[in-house]
Amino acid sequence: MLEPRPLVAMIHAVPSGAHIAQQAFAREFPEARVWNVLDDRLLDDARSAGGLTASLRRRMLRLIGHVMDGGAQGLLLTCSSYGEVVETARTLWKVPVLKSDEAMFKAALAGPYRRIAVVASTPPAVPAAVAQLQALVSAVRPDRPVNIVTALNEEAAAADGAEDTARHLAAALYAAGGGDTDMVLLAQYSLTPARDALAELLGVPVLDGAGAAARELRDLLAVPAPERAEVVAP
């Protein structure tokens, strides 16, 4: 039987991602007791090694084992680079384990949206997000095609505030021919603060990975949630 306030662990590779994920859980799943684990060498070591090595996979699994031994009832890996370790973790532990953006992609594909845009401010985030999105199509909506549009604006990474970030992303999306998209997905947690401003500019729903993950874990852990205002629709 789950406790009234289930223990949800999050493993982070960068402090900024940890902060954004904590805000998302406070907003979407305040009933959870959140346990944050940070290893701020994960990304640098993966880059130095040229990708995920067997040693790095074992290291992430040790971190996962640490929170599982500590009683975690759900887990979110906020670092997308280590998403492939999730499949192994799911065979070892029988609690929900989510990749950073998995819930966002599933929510987008489960909806009525036919043309979905992926926006980012760093080049590696675009192909990674598109690959994950495409990999889920056959499982979530095999009978309905989806048109994926991508937009990259590196200036958004250094923008002055959420509204400026949103303007950069919107400009990139229009330049990429994505002005008629039905939904926009933020490919990085760091773009989450611009979500609402971007939704207002574009007039379509905008989803962020951390918020979608918090909602999915809330549902998976069967915690009754009070009525909340919808935050992704303009």
C-alpha cells in the first residue's frame, strides 16, 4: 500500500535541471516527498568518454540502486543522456522509472495533435528528442501519422528572461515553417521557464518534460490530486 505521500526520487546531472524538476513537482505533484540525488560529473564524464561506457552505466545503476534501497516508490532521471539505462532499471526494480522526457512525448502522441514541433537551444537536444519521439509512435499511435517539425535557436540559451527566450524559440519555429503546428515540446528542462510565454505567443499548447513526468508519476502512484488549472494550454 502506498503511503499518502509517496517518496519520489530524482537523479540529476546538472543543478539547474534539479531546480526545474523540483519546481515542476511542487506545482504538479505536491503530495510527493521528493528525494534529489545529484552527480554533477555524469555529463562531463560521458562527454570525455565519447558516450556511455559500461562503467558509466554501472555508475548510474548504482545511483538508482541507492534510491531504491532507500525506499523510492518512483524515479525520474532528469538527464536525457542516461535514458537508455532506464530499460535495464525497469527489469531490476518493480517501481515506475521514467526517462527525462518520456512522459512528455507520450502525452503529445496520445493527444489529437497531428503536427508537433520540437524546440531547443542546444544542437544535441534536437536529434535526441526526435529519436525518442519517433520511437514511441508505433506504441502510442500506430494508426495515426505524426508530422514532426524541429526548431533550434542557440541565442535562446543566453536570452534575458522567459519572454525573451520564448521570442527566440518562436522566431526559430516560424523560420522552420512550423507556424501551423498543433503542439510544441520543449527539448530541454532549461527551457521550462519560457513555456507559458511561448504558449501565449504561438497560441498552442506547450509541454515541458519535468511537468509531464510529475503528472505521470502522480497518476502511476494513484495519488488523488486536487483540481488544478490546466497549465499547458494557452
